[in-house]
Amino acid sequence: MNGNYAMLAEAVIARCRKLASFSEDAGGTRRTFLSAAMHDCHREVSSWMKTLGMSVSVDAVGNLRGFYPAISPGTPRILIGSHLDTVPNAGAFDGILGVVLAVALVDSLDGQKLPFGIDVIGFSEEEGVRFGVPFIGSRALVGRLDEELLGRKDEHGISVRKAIQDFGLNANEISEAVLRDDVLGYIEFHIEQGPVLESLGRPLGVVEAIVGQNRLEFNFSGQTNHAGTTPMNLRRDALAAAAEWIVAVENLAQRTPGIVATVGFMEAKPGATNVIAGEARATLDIRHASDRTRTEALDELIRQAESIGARRGVTVKWRTLLAQNAVAMDPFLTEQIAHAVQKSGCVPHRMASGAGHDAMILAEKIPAAMIFLRTPGGISHDPAESVHLDDVAKALECGYHLLARLGASQEFLGRTCRA
Ligand SMILES: [Zn+2]
């Protein structure tokens, strides 16, 4: 074993920073699905993989894979990875760290082979920037890329299918990307992208679930009228009704543990200083690790919108934009990760992920689990995104212990894929 985790961690950080230079934009990092910059990224990561004796391939949706064989052929494999695409004006670590760290983990084995092969995977698309649909990379592995999605167009009118072809791949081979039944599970290292681990002073988090979420749009309809001549008691002010409800959303979220609820957009019409707003439109984003808690809170917020509206003579209509249940991580893998975190000298903090991740998609078919790394300042999706060198070293050490535990576990090796 290569015991020098600090040295490896330093290389991991340098590599993440190098990948950040492969960008569609000058002066910032933006690397979307199947862009030219992704070709450069693949070339770089492939060269690292090949140095470690891994066989490299790219599947039909552009997921980069490097396979490190097991002790004996014909044995199952595990997937370790994350995504290689970024948001515009991105940091260097969201997603990318999970891929680079997986390569470093193979490096830390120093040629030692395990009872399972390791497929390091760099997903081509997670953020949903180019086509407005996230997880295109991981969806291919669970067989969830349909014609509708392949026909979707980006802002230049290029379809997913055409983008695949332009990248030198063949969309007719997408079915070959689907998980085979020799995959034991998926493990993803990812930055937390939030302030929780930092506030607790813990380097690593064990993700138990990825929260479920609802996104809705609420329309408040009152009566547009003159701001000077309409007395206060005769108004049906849609904007004031929406405002009262927004505060109610915040109040409910504050008194319900674990709930996060956000009104991130609102618009009033006609939108003039001297006119009472007759229409107001507001969005709601609500999340919780428990589907029941989330659903109950949402029902309560809908009731409150209706009662606030009724009191003010304002009608309220709402429609669902997104409804997604929480996804539990695999309890066995989660337990093994908690042990590995402990063995690397850290106190494991069990937590829910407030953001979606590829692990959530793969969990549909195979046991999946995630390890979070503390995110300094909780800052992500920004060039200031960073990691602590020591935390990356701890993550590598944890990963090494995890591989050793899994390799020695008959329970794990005896598992078969549900795909
Ligand atoms: Zn990410």
C-alpha cells in the first residue's frame, strides 16, 4: 500500500485544478455534456488511468470508464466515481474530485489486486446545463434514456443524439452502457456543497439518504387597481397575499427539523409603482429526507396559501413542476463507510444530501453510497469552491479501508446486482 495519503491528496487537488483549465469559456470553468473541453478532460484522465494499468473506454453517452481488474478474471466489480461536467463559472471540485479521487484510490493500491474489479467512472452529464435535463450520464447505466430525451435540443438546436454523434460516439449503442449483473455497488466521493460538516468540525460525512423534493408554482390572482384611490380595506392585493405566504413558508420550515423550503422566484403583474398587483407568481422548492415529513409540510403550505388567499379575496392556484421521492443509500455500504471513516481517525457524521447526485440514479438498480468531504465556507458552484488537503487525505485513507473491508466481506462479495 502507498501509505502517503498526504502526497496523493496533493496530487488529487493539483489534478482537479488542472481539469478545471479544460473549459468552454476563457477565464472560467464551464464544461458541459460532450463539449470539446470534455474531449480534453477525457484525454487527461485516460492518461492517468492507463499509467495505473487500467483499461479505458468511453460508452455511447460519453461516460469515461477505467477498469482495474480483480485478482482473478470473471469476478464482479464495483463502480467508484462521480461526474466530469460542470456548471458555468464552476469550481474545480464538484464531481471532478470524486473521479480524480477514485483514480488516486487505485493508485494507493500500488498494484495490489482485490477480489473485485474497480470501474472508475466519470459521468459525462450530471448538472443538466446543456439540455436542461440532469443525470444523462448515469441514466444511461440504468436504462433510462428514451427517444424523447435523445431528441431534446440545446440552445443551438443540436439534439442529444446529434451531440453524441458529433463527439464521435454512436447513440445506437446506448443500451450497451446499461449496468451488467456483475456490479456489486456504486460508491461516490463528493464535496458536501454545504456548511454542515464545517460547522461540526468533521472532515467526512456518511450520506444516508438523498432528500426528496417538490417544486411548485403558485399563482395568486386578485384585482389590479389604482394605488391612490383604492382604500386598504377594499383591496385584493395578490402580491401582498404572496408575500404573507412566503413568510409562512419560512416559518414552517424553521420549526420543522430537517425541512428546507425556498421561494426563489417571484413576479408581480402589472408591475408598476402606482398599481396594486392583480397577479403574483411564486415558486416553491421544498426538501426533506423523509417523504412523509415533506409531503405533510407541503400539504400544510398549500392549505396556508389557500387560507391566506381566502382571507384577502385572492384566488390561489398551484401546479407541480417536479416531485421526487427521497432515495435511501444502501444500509450495508453506508455502515461499511462509517467503519472506514472511523478507521481513518475521523468521527463519521451521518447526514442527508440536500442536492441530487448520480448515486441517487444508480440506487434504482444497485446498492449505492456516498461519502461527503467538508466544503470550506460551504461554497460550491463558484470558482472559490475548495477542499482541505487533510480532508482529501482522510477521504483517500477512508477509501482504502473501505476497499479492504469490502474485499474481506463474504456478505458483500456474495451480493448480486438487482439490474
Ligand atoms: Zn456534483
